[in-house]
Amino acid sequence: MNLTLVVNGVRTELEVASDSTLLNVLREDLALYGAKHGCETGECGACAVLMDGRLVNTCVMFAAQAHGHVLETIEAVGEHPEQGWRHTAGLDPIQNAFVETGAIQCGYCTPAMILAARALLAREPSPTDADVRQAFSGVLCRCTGYLKPVQAVLRAAAVRRGEAVDPIDAPIPAPPDLFHASDRSGPGDGGPGGMPELLTRTRVMPRIQLSPQSPPRASIGKPERKVDAIKLAQGKPAFTADMEMRGMLVAKVLHSPVAHARIRRIDAGRARALPGVAAVLTWQDIPRVVYSTAGQSDPIPGPLDMFSLDSKVRFVGDRVAIVAAETEAIAEAALQLIEVEYEALPALLDPRQAMAEGAPRLHDEPEYVNFGDSDPSRNLAAHIHIDIGDFEKGLAEADSVIEGEYEVPKVQQVSIEPHVTITYWDADDRLVIRTSTQVPFHVRRQLAPVLGLPPKRIRVIKPRIGGGFGGKQEVMIEDVPAHLTIATRRPVRYETTREEEFTAARSRHPMRVWMRTGVKRDGTLTAHEMRVLADTGAYGCHALTVTGNTGSKAMALYVGDGAYRESPNIRFHADVVYTNTPPAGAFRGYGVPQGFWPVERHMEKVARQLGLDPLAFRLKNALRAGELQPFSTAWSEGRKPQPEMIHTCGLEDCAAQGALAIDWQAKFGNADWHRVPGAPHLRRGIGVALVMQGTAIPYLDMGGASIKINEDGSFNLLVGATDLGTGSDTVLAQQAAEVLGVPLDDILIYSSDTDFTPFDKGAYASSTTYISGAAVVGAARQAAERIRLRAARMLSRDASGPMAASEIRLAERRAWTPDGRSVSIAEVAMNALHHEDQEQIMGVASYVSPVAPPPFAAQFAEVLVDIETGQLRVERLVMAVDSGVIINPLTASGQIEGGMTQALGYAVCEEMTYDAVGVARETDLRQYHIFAAHEMPELQTIFIETIEPSHPFGVKAVAEIPMDGVAPAVGNAVRDACGVDVDVIPITPERLWAALRRHEAVT
Amino acid sequence: MDYQRPATIAEAVALLRGARPLAGGTSLTAQRRGVRAVADLQDLNLDRISQAGDGLEFGSCVRLQSLLEATQGIPEAMRVAASQEAGWNLRNVATLGGMIAGGGSRSPLLIALLALRTEVWLEPDGDWRDLDDLLKGRPGSLEGRLITSLRLRLPSQSGYEQVGRTPADWPIVAAAAAVWDGGMTVAVGGFGDRPHRLIAADGAGGFAASAAQAFADSGDAWASAAYRSAIGAILTRRVVERLAVR
């Protein structure tokens, strides 16, 4: 049909299919890629644009409905201020505010948020926080926790009203003095630096308790703008799917409707005959190569148990066939024409039955390759048993032994950008895989045998990623378009639907956990045991390593006190079993949130049973600096363990500062505070959880970096590290800038292209700032040394004598002598590249760590419980975190805020469940609810700086630890509020109500 | 798929012999592969809210967001439920008619509309139908017919209560109530294929008992019948008592 649209002020005539969605027309016909695909049902809002000034979702609107209307997309809003000789107005104030405040993480939902803000401010120039949250109510963000985007809009509104706003890079607010705790104001309050009072304060900076040993820095510790923020604020086509190629086909996958079956017959003849279908592949058409989709370093620490296509299906959603066609509609029609006869096999849906005699066996394929103690004959994907000290002796020495059983659910990563890959042959007949991945180098290595290509004939490019959270630490879909490109010789795009994300992607391992703890009357732990039954689903990706983390991180935090501190008694046992459900995999926190729910709920019970203060009891037994990470003596993901000393631990200060911020002393145990005047059915509660994580995988995971100087004194920094929206490109560039004495603008970072950048293990295990950062520092130091040598020579000519390179200091884009003379780095570059003893000043370095220094944190939660209905509302989350030195307070606090929000969903609403035949209940973002802007609790982040000696700038990890403590802190707050223990998450209203009724019956 | 944009109701009704009515499209687009033809209602001027006697009349294409922005004194239950129904972007497009045609038992707005004793005008053969009857007869009751208007008598008070996993989640259990001249109507939802209007009862206790009964067989994957029955009674009691106090 013919369509007339006015798009961004331009009248446009189009001929489109009448059933085309507006999103497809904007992206495919008009190349306006700022509207993103995140779902097909309008719930995520990433596709939103303005129609006649109203924010509308384009994925649930026919293009025909827009006929005759006026559309505005992000492409019409602002532009980069530097366009050569052409003057521009620069970015819109809203875009500027998003850039300045750290409101942009992955940037996938940013265009929709900015358009929502434009629509809001057009109607209401002075919005409240609540107004902004309502404007964002239909735009889901999985990265930020919404705090900074809301602040960005309030800031932009103030700018548009002509008001003064406070600078983001004002002095970092410090937390209150622990000994003079009169300052109870919120983050960002007050006027640091004696600033005048402003109408609108931008509250995006965390409080940071700086270490007294912290040296002054130029770039490190500064709230620098993200290096990719400007392009993301403009909705530039930076993501995998934001491109068209001539002749590109669309791929679709036929998924199994049954949980367990052999494919007795499959006939793709009718599908292949459908006009517009380019290829249909079944297990009969491609080589049978066993592999693992877990994106990990070699050798993969898990079984090889998967095929691109198999003659057996193992869960509802497993692959049956793949199709490439000219259009999505044709591909979908082709799927309907594939004839499949299934020979149903008994399905195993309950992990408790997996190792029972006579249980259905999922993996009977002869190609199966074991790893460690995996045993497919018992449906065992991994088995772990770790004894530290003498558990039985410790138990015998206890005055009390307290046991408990806990359960954590299967949950989905829900990156707003689904999995998406484009594959094509380049001019040299090398297969290019452009993909939204956290592990580009692992993709190349692991897929090479599956595709029958040597790694050198594959190039993997990682563009910007719209969130990953572990879900893209999986070589999960790249083989689909790759096989189809091989089959058709044409470019192929495969992008999963939201339903496929729920039914055929990865998730967090659900677990049942049994705890047994020996404790003396004074609260000293004498023995601590965790037994785990983990469900890996149909395939064993990450089974061993995720579950290993459950014990080795969560059970490492409490070692006991006194003599037990020297020699803790800890036992960890885990069976990770196969079931006929979608595979679990990596998810931010990587097994540790599963561990801290039981550990911290259990510690709360122990403390209350003994009548001890829960916070003091925890700190009495918690790991401290100068002690060994207990599991380092016994476990290293199937490799030889190497003892690791904890050098830095700010846990006590985290607990103290967090307690102060949430007013723990005034609330905990205060009966008056717990009751709500005028609402006898409501109870307030406060809870805490202490947590630790790790930083990278020692002796295994390596990151590389290279850097070279340009003629203007800027530098190209190439890293294999994979920024998945977290801001790692920014913090890596900040580390290079610090070493080279240049502003961040002079570091041009390019990440993750297997042809051009050095190797990096990828973005996982909270490792990038630490591992890849150390590599960047190493490379930058090499370049800096060459600059100093040359500068010394240049500056010696007019000096009294020769200058040693070691005397030269790099700062403010110049090389300085101690007596204050200097030469610019641009002059050094010109000298090196053009004038004298020409050389390319550059550096190449890599880093692998011998330790995995843990970050620590104290997580606090405040809740409101309706004791009649079980309705739970989390009102406030405060997290005080020791992540070492904070490179960028904006990006780091953004990680904490977003992580707490994701963890809040784990605590109260996120859960993937299946019916009696293995069909998923949750297939969209309505049934699977993630937190939206207008229902968020108050969030507060505090950093306790320690200086980790194993990193050049003292950093530790920040990305994963916010996932660990929210659920138990909320669970403990519920206990505090109404005296009941809910030991299963999510704490749904019915679970809480049932616990209340049980408690009522007992009491 | 054939796309038509009729200029009159008569044209629209004529098209419905083979086409699906298209209002906001927020539900229909997701099912588009199976749709042969649609009649887009956007040119029919069905997006007005007007006073009508002692009540309000709504065009079926009134958007949910319009209920929050209207100046005509939209009943509280309707406003709260519309806000609870969806985020801003969807509210900007989704319509009242669309909710009636496709809304389920967990739709806050449908629960509120039921409590407000909403009537629905159907074309052809103009006819005010009680919403409850219409919902009970779906989809047959809407086959070949076009919802053009809704009307309700303004209550002196109304309210909405729900329990969900989070504040913005759709309800697991919900109750809405409205009061006119001393009489009260209560509707509950959260289970099954549509919300339910409770039989008139005496006071909060009577309505609570009626709610408990209505939820007696409400067990599904989201909640047990025992939970819904208990909470349905509590929410009903609360909303009824709240309105009574006022």
C-alpha cells in the first residue's frame, strides 16, 4: 500500500506491505535505526517515537496507522557539536543532560527515553521526579535503575528554563564522618565547594569515602562522560542490527513444541519450495560437531553436549530446523511448512528426580565429552565437593547446629536488545560474524570447528551491545546465520524475539540449597555447610563454574572467629543436573546471588536464634584483610588451586556507612518505627546482607591492549575487552589517559574486533576494569616511556645538560621537566612520526592476574509489608561497596544502581516457571515483570575506597556484586517487619501470605 | 492483509464482515500474521469524552491516557486502573474499545469498568449492552459488531485495590467498587478470562464473603484459589469500607 508520512519534518511517500509494523518501516525502509527492537508486544518501549507529539510504541502499530501523521524520531534531535566547518547547534539539552549525568549505559533504550522526555517537557516544563518516572513508565531499562535518566531530565528541564545547574564534576560528596554522624542528608545534597544554592540539584554522584592513601589523579576518579555517550544519545546506528546489506536474508528457527523427543522424521521439502525461501537446514544437512555454547577460555570447563542441530530435542524451545528467507514473513511461513514427526520420550522436569534410578536420560549421544565429574548416565552435568578444614570436628565443637532449606528461581537476563547476529562472506571469502556478544574471541574459537572453518577464516565484530548481563557470554545464536550464510552464500540476519529469549535462550541456574551451621553461644561460627542441587536445564553450559561460584564466593565470606578464622571449617557440595527445560547459563553474579540468598538468610536466622545483633554477628565472623580466601586453597574451577591472600577489605566501613545512611540504629529493633500510624495492616522492616564477589579468574583469563600515538597527540587504544554497555571502554580509556597525561577526549578507543584488536577473554567475571585495565596501563606505560625518552631528548637541546627520561612527567597534554619546561605531546608525536629518528610510538601489553581480589559490600533494605495480603513493597535500598579505587564514579554507581534494580526483581517478582509438560509460563515482558521507572524504591550508593595492590590503580570489580545482597536484605527486612521467614524467592505476595499464616498458626 | 480506513461508522460496520476493527492496534499487531483485513477506526471521531446526563460518555477510541488527562471528572477507580493498565507509551495508543474487546481478567481497567456498571454501544442495530453481559459473551458477542461508545453514570465515589508482585504489575487479585445513591457495585478480577461483578450484598462483610466465593475456583499458575479467595475478600472489604467512610 502507499503511505504518506511526515518524518522528522520531511514528507515521505512509501510503498509498504499493509501488515508492516511502523518499527519495520522506520528501520528497514527509512534507515532510521534510533527506534529499537526489544519486544513484539509493546512492553519494553525501546521502539518508541513521537507521533503528533505523543510517545507511541512502533512495534505494536501498523505503519498504515501512521499515514498522514507527523513522526519525530531521535534522528531529528540534536547533532554532534563538531561537524567540521559546518556550524551546528549541538546536542539538545536533554541529550546533553543524559551524556553528562551518566544516564546512558548500553544506550539501547536511550532514544526512547529522550523522546519521552521531549514529550514530557513540551507539556510540563517543570516536571517533578514522579512526572519523569511516569513519562518513563513504558520504557524499560535493564541497566541504569532509572535514577540517572530521571535526574538527567530534571537537569535538562532546569537548563531549558534557563536556570543554573550544578556541575557534575563538583567535588565528590563524602559520606558522613562515622564519628560525628550528624550528616544524614541524601546523596548529592548540600553544596560542595561552597556552590550557591540551586533550584535543581543533579543527584547522580555517589558518596565516596576516599582512602587517605589515595594520590591525586587527573582522570582516575573523575565522573568523565562515557566515550560512547554522544552517539548513543543521538540513536546512531551503532548496534548489530543497525545495518542493511544488499541481499541480506532473514533467519528464523523452528523450535521444539515438546520437552523430550527423537525426531523420527523431518521433511523440509514444502518449506524449501516456498517462494522466497533460500535455505532450510535440519540436522541431516550439516556436520554433527559436538560443542559447548559457554563462552569461556580454553579448555572449556564443562561438558561438550550440544550440536547446532540434532536428531533429538531436549526442551520446549530446542532447535529443530533453521530457515533463511527473503523476508521475516516468508521465513515464518516456511517454519509452518516443515513436517516433523516426534517420538516422544519421557521428560525430566524436576531436578530432584534427575539422578534417580530409571530417570529419563537426556544425553545418550556418543559424542558427549565429559569434563570433571560430569556423568550423563546419571544426568549429572557437574559435581563439586569441597572440604576446607574439618567440618565434622567444627560441627562437634558447636553449641548449636542450625539448619535451613532455601530455594532460588530460574530468571532471565532480559537485555533489552535481544540476541542478534549478522553473518556474511567478505571479499576474501572470510566469514564475518557481526554479533551482539560479550565474548567475540571465544565465538571465533568455539564456532570454527562447528562451521568447518579454521579460526583465521572467521572475523568476529562486536558493535555496541544493548545489554548482556551474562546472557551474551554464550555462543548461542551465531551458528544459525553462519550455517545459513554458508548454505546460501548470502548475508543473513538472525534476531531473536522476546519469546525466544524466554524459551530458547539462557537463564540463571535455579537451585535448592541446604544450609547447616555450627555456632558457639558467643556467635562464633565453628562449621558452615552448603549443599546444592542446581538445575542446568537441557545443556551443561556454565554448570560447573556457576555452581562452583555459589560455594566459593558466598561460602567464603564467613570463616568464623578466633582460631576458626585461622582454620575455617567449610563444606560445599553440589550436584548440577540436566532437566528438560531451557538451559541455564551465565547471568550477572554467576552463581553468587544463588549462594548469598541462603547464606544471608541463614545468618539472619542464626543471629536471631542466638539473640545476637545480626550486623555485629556477621562482622564477627566475616573474612578480613590479611586472611586467605578459604576456597582458594581448595577450588579453582577444575584447575589446580593456588592460595590467594585478601589484601583489601572495606567490609566493616561498608557496614558502618550503610547503617548510618539508612539509619539502622534508629530503626532496627524500634517497635514504634515498625508500625505505620493509621494503617494497622502495615509493618515496616529493615534488613542487611553482607556480600563479596570476585574480580576475574586468576591464572586463566587474559586481556590485551595496544596503543599508538597520532600526529595531534591523540592515541588509538585497541582492546579486545567487550563493552556491553557498562562503560568499560570509558574506564579503560581513563586509565590510559591517566598514564599518558592527556584528557579522555584524546584517547580513541576501539574495542572487540578479532581482526584488529588484541585478544581479550571478554566481558565476564567482573574482570574488565581490572584485567583489561591492567593491560591498558601496561601498553600505555610503554608508549609513555617512548614519549618521555623523546621528550627528554627534545627538551635537552635547550637545557643545561642531558635530561633523563625518568625525570619527565606527562600531564595536561605535555611532557614536563622538573624545572617547568615542557613540550606538547603533539610535538613529540610529530617529531616521532615525521621529523627525527622516525618511529611509531606505541605499546602492546597483556595481563593475567594471579589473584581475584574480592569486592565487598553491605546491602541494606527497607520494606513495607501488608500483613493481611502479603503485599511487599521495597521502599529503599542502600548499598555501601568496597570496589577498590573507583575509576569513574558515574559509571560505577550506575552499575550499582542498575544491579540493585535487577537484583530487586530477583527478590520479589522475577521467575521462570513451566507447566507439567515443560511449556514456559513466562513468554513476554508482561508475564515476566521487570521493574519500571515509576515503581522503583529509593536507591543510594556509597563507595568505600580501598587500594588493591594487585592493580596499578588499585581497582577491584564493581559490576556483579550489586546482584548479590538485595534479595537476602529484603528477605531479612521482611523477617524484621513481620517475624516470618520466607526462604524461597521471589517473595511473591502468596509466599509471604502463606508464611504469615503458618506463623499465625504456630503462635 | 487488507487495510482500510473507513470515514463513517456505516462504512466501518460494512467492512467488519471480513475485517477486524483496528483501534490502537496494541494487541492486534502482535497477531497480524493471522489477520486478513483490518478497518482502522481512527477517522471516525470516536475519541471524545462528553458529559451525558448524570454520567459520562466515551468514544470507543478514547485512549487510556486521555482518561488521566481529562477534565470531566473521571471516576477515581477508572483513573487509577487506567494508570495501572500500562506504561505511558501504551496508554497513548491503547483504547477503551480495545480493552473491552481484548482485555482479560488481569486488566485493571476492565475490572474498574465492570464495577462502574459501564454500558457499551454496539453497531449495527444500535444497542446499549451491559459490559458484564458483553464480556460473558465474548468473542461471539462482538462478532461483526463495532463498539462505538461506552457510558456510565457518575458514581459518588469509586475505588480500586490490587495485589501484584510489584506496584506496577498487573494484579493477581483486584477489587473495584463504585457507589451511587447508597447502592454499591463491586467487581473483582485477576483470574479466568474476564473480571467478575459481585452479587449485591450488605456492607463490607457481605461483599467480602461474595468475593471469597467468586474466587473459590480461581487457582491457576499465578496464585492458588485459597490465596485469591482470602485476599479477594480482604481487598473487597477494604475498598468497600474506604468508600463507606467517605
